Amino acid sequence: QVQLVESGGGLVQPGGSLRLSCAASGSIFGISAMSWYRQAPGNQRELVATITNTGTTNYADSVRGRFTISRDSAKNTIYLQMASLKLEDTGVYYCKVDRSFELSPYWGQGTQVTVSS
């Protein structure tokens, strides 16, 4: 089992910045990728960014150039630095972990990000 704890959400004005954190604990061996997803009210959960165990990153087109995913392997933590936030970035942000030998991923409880003036 892998436990995930997200933090760093909050209320920010358009154009502002936030940094989210996701700390993994428990059976953290075999992790192949860690990702951030988000879900706005009435919408499906969507991929925001992914970082693999080799450091390869991938971003949704809607956030590329504004968001940066990074990791601290020593702390088993990933981060999502969000800049130039827009109203449409509002939603609950979830951390996801994939392990190479399992079909089902692990999800965090989510952290709310609200972009509003």
C-alpha cells in the first residue's frame, strides 16, 4: 500500500502562483510514475502533469509553460509549481502514483485550488 498526502492548495487571484506537494509513504518501491490530476465541478478528472521514475515529464496542453512538476526522491515527494493561474485552473487537484507491477494506481485525497478575483 502507498499512502499519499497532498498539501498546498488554497485561494489565489488570477495571475498568481501556488505550489502543491504530494508526499508518498508506505510501500513506495516500484513506483514508475507520479502524476497530478484535477477535477473541476461537473467535469471529468483530467491529467495535469506526470513525472516518471527516470525524470521524464509530460504536461497537458492547457498548463504547459505555466506549471512545472518536479520531485525530491529523498523525500518521496513531488511538487506542482503553478504560475499565471487562470480561473479555469480551479478544481480539486489529486496526486496519483503508478507502480510498475500493479494495474491499479494509488490516489491522494485531493487539495482544493480556487482561482478567483
